Amino acid sequence: DDLIPLSLEDNEEDLRETPKPVYLRNCLALLLTLESHPQAISRQETGLQCLESLVRSRPHDLPDVAVPLTQQLLRMENKFGLENFDDLLLKSLVSLAVFESHFIGDVIVSDIFDDCSLHRRILGLTTLELAAQELCGNKTLQQGSVVARDYLPKVAGNKKLVESGNETTRYWGKLRHKNTSKVTVVNRFTAIA
């Protein structure tokens, strides 16, 4: 009767080599681990896996740690061959850019125009794009790919050839315009821009 039944729902969190960080400063310390540290792989992997959820929980130290975290994430390389490294890195950067856009936007833009690798520039631009989509509430672009033909204008009418001098020009008709009235929308991000 004094035996405690074993829970089959155990996620084995207590067996991890590196415990999950509770604060963003701890997460930054994990990401700053040197390569020569004996637990460097485990620490960087744990830091990257926990960072997005920590940022989205909006801890009290987010404004203080957001800029150094972003700078560290932009400098990171997949030196240990971690699975989903690029995905975790991008999700972490996007969450930082969404919740601390005042500071992070400046850091990413200055990094894009700095003398850095093409990968870092693309990472910064992608971060800004995905953060802007999330801030405006448009997540449908992430679900499906954007096809250029969906955005090309539609042309109505029959094709006809017009000859003038030595040149022949093919006209397909007139461009159809949708009757869309312009609507004024208040932009809640004007203060940021």
C-alpha cells in the first residue's frame, strides 16, 4: 500500500542533461556557451528549443534581454549539426521581433546593412517579413506558397494584331479593373515606424 504508482505520462524532463531555462537571461547564457564546454551541444539545443516559448510568455526581463538575444541569434551558426536549427532560430527571431519590435527592428535592419554574410542578411529579411505578417494578423501566407500568377492582372477581350510600318504588335484586349473603393484604415503601428 505504500508504493506509488509509476506515471506513464512522464516526459523525462528530469533526465535532461541541461534543464530548461526559466528566465531569458538563463536562456541567453545557454546560447553563449563556448564550443569547448563539455555540454555545449545540449546547452545550445535546450536554449534554442525553449527561447520561442519563453519570449511568447512575455517575461518581465524581455525588454532588457531582447537586444543581446537578437544579436546572439543573428551570429549563431549550426556548428553542432542540430536538427531544425534554422527553423528554431527563425521562430525565436520572429517572436522577438513581434514582442519587442521597437528595439529588434533597429538591430535587424542595422545588421542587414552591416558587412555580414548573405545568410545573415536573408535571415534578417525573412525575420522582418514573418514578423510583419504576424503583426498584421496575416498568417495565411505561411500556410501556402504565394504563386505569382495569382497576382497577375486579368486581361479581357480577344487578341488582335496591329501592324504599323514594319512592326507587328499583338494586343490582347483591355485590362480589367475591379471596382474597389479606397478605404482609410488606421495603422496601429505608426508609432513604431
